[in-house]
Amino acid sequence: MGRRIMIIAGEASGDLHGAGVVRELKSRDASLDIFGVGGDKMQKEGADLIYHVREIAVMGFWEVLRHLPIIRSMKHTLTQLLTLRRPDLVVLIDYPGFNLRFAPIAKRLGIKVVYYISPQVWAWHRSRVRTMRGVVDKMLVVFPFEQELYRREGIDATFVGHPLADVLASTMSRQDFCKRYDLDAGKEILAIFPGSREQEIAKMFEELLGAARLIARERNMEIAIGIAPTIPESYFTDYFALEDVRLIKGATYDLMNHASFALVKSGTGTLETAWFGTPMFVLYKTSWLTYLMGRFLVRTKHIGLVNIVAGSPVVPEFVQRRVRRNIIARKALALLRDPTALASMRSALSMVRNKLGNPGAAARVAHHVHEMIKT
């Protein structure tokens, strides 16, 4: 009987990084049966999807409550599959709200558990470290400081580098990019990256678009919206007037690379934008219940991952009430008029890029996984 691996990646970023792992695992052993939760990218690499990320991509306390039926159904189904398909190993990718509850179930059935891309215990829920001790056999972490954090708590952890270093590349020249998406190559590009969930887009997009229009009008810029793979273009075209903007799907990194400035929803997208050295603002808005509970739990000074990794506020953050078009536009125009401030931000972003480590994270993860299923 061939080896089996269950893999659970419940968000768009997890699908991206999981796809690299699936590809590397299959390159080592094409007979591997890899199944679980992911998205189009993992499926393309050969994973058998039981649930797709678009069915379960939710965020926030209130929003999760409304999606409990599908989440419970997924937990029940995957638990049954632990017995019916009996994987040799379970690989959990980020998505801590679900994965930290699923790990003990796998362990009780005698199945080894690898956790790739650590829950951000250094930001909030430090108690989750204790939860992981005894139910996670191996932590594969993406920031150097995480390795020491887990080892101090008696958890086997190894820094494998950040998977973004494997996938972040711009393949089109600026001229080709502008031609393909009908952008004026003689103008600078202002990019909006509003997130990968419809609910977070709904909270902020009108203000982001309003701010972008104010900035673009004064700076004579083109506006382009980077659409996540989990969001259909029709979501934007059906609900918003977008005659003066371009929708970009499937070329996120080219847009990040060729943009002169970006408005980025807080999350992995801030690290991706930092990789290309593109000046940005980080924005975050959610329901007030989610926000107030988050403020009670979060231990970091910053909300943007780019600032957390940098260890300082290298990029301005706009949260809740400050996600307003006039405030954003005024601050952005002041930055764009200041060459010294722009150069300083680009320099700080280059240091963030260096902290992500060398390419090859997916290959290193696959190596550890193969070693564990052999023993």
C-alpha cells in the first residue's frame, strides 16, 4: 500500500505554500496519496481536495460563528478520513483556529502531526504553545526567532525559511504588463490589494478605492486592483463602479513589482509587497466585536506582518476608524511628495526581505515530511 498524507491549508496563502510542498513531495515519490483541504494551486499539483478553501475562508470571531456548520462538517468528515484512509502523517499549514483543534484528534489515533507555518503565538494566544506540546511532533517554522521560541517550550522546531522566497517573482516587464492590462505605461501605478475574503473586502474597499482615486487624481496615476484567486472578478464588477480602474487577476506579483505605491490589507500580502520593495500602507478593518476581542488578546505593538517582522513601524498602519479615504489619501500624498521618506521606506523593506531567508522552504519541508513517514 502506498503512503498517504493528509494536508490541511484553510486559506489562500496556505494553498499557495501547500502547493509548493505537494509539488516537492510528489517529485520525491509520485505514488504518494495526498488529500485534504486546500485550493486550486494544491489541486493542480496533485492534491485530492475534500474541501476547497473558498468554502471555509472566514475570519473574525463573529464571522466564524456564522460559518460553524460548514466548519463542523469539515471536522467530522476529516476525522472519519483519518480512520477510513489512514494517512501516515498529517501536515497542518497555518489556519490555527481549526488545525490546533484537529491535531489532538490525529494524535489520539496514533498519527504523526507536522505543523508548517506556525500560528502567530508570539502575537497572541501564547497559551497555544502549551496546546501544541504533545500533539505536534514537528514544527517547521518560517521565521528564525520562532525556532528558539518553540524549543524553549520543549517542542521540536526547525527553521525552514519563508515559503514566499520560493514563489515571489515578477515574470513580465513593465511594458508588457501595462500592455496586457491596458495600463498607460507613461503613468505610475497605484495598486490596491484588498484581501482574499469577501467579508474583509466589503469592510474596506469603498474607502480604499475612494482614497486611491484622490491620490491618483493628484498624482496622475493609474489604479489597479490585485484580485486574490479566491475572489471572482464578478464580485467587484457587480457591486462597485470601476470604470477608471483595472482588475488584475493571476499577476499579483507583477502588479506588486511594477506599482509605485500600494494599499495593502493586513496579512501575508504586506510581506509579499515588501519583497518587491514597493512603498505601501497597511490597512485593517473588521467588525467591532472582532476588533475589540482582538485588542484584548494581541500582544504585539503592530498589526501588519511586515512591521512585526521588521520589529518597528516601517510602514504606516490604518486600523478601524482610520480606514477613511481622506486620512489615507492625505498621508499617502505627503509620503509620495517626499523622496527621502520613500527611500527610507524602501531601505527598510529590503531588510524585511532579508529576514525571510533563502529559497527552498518547500523542499526542506518535503525532506522533513519524507523522513517522518519513513520512520
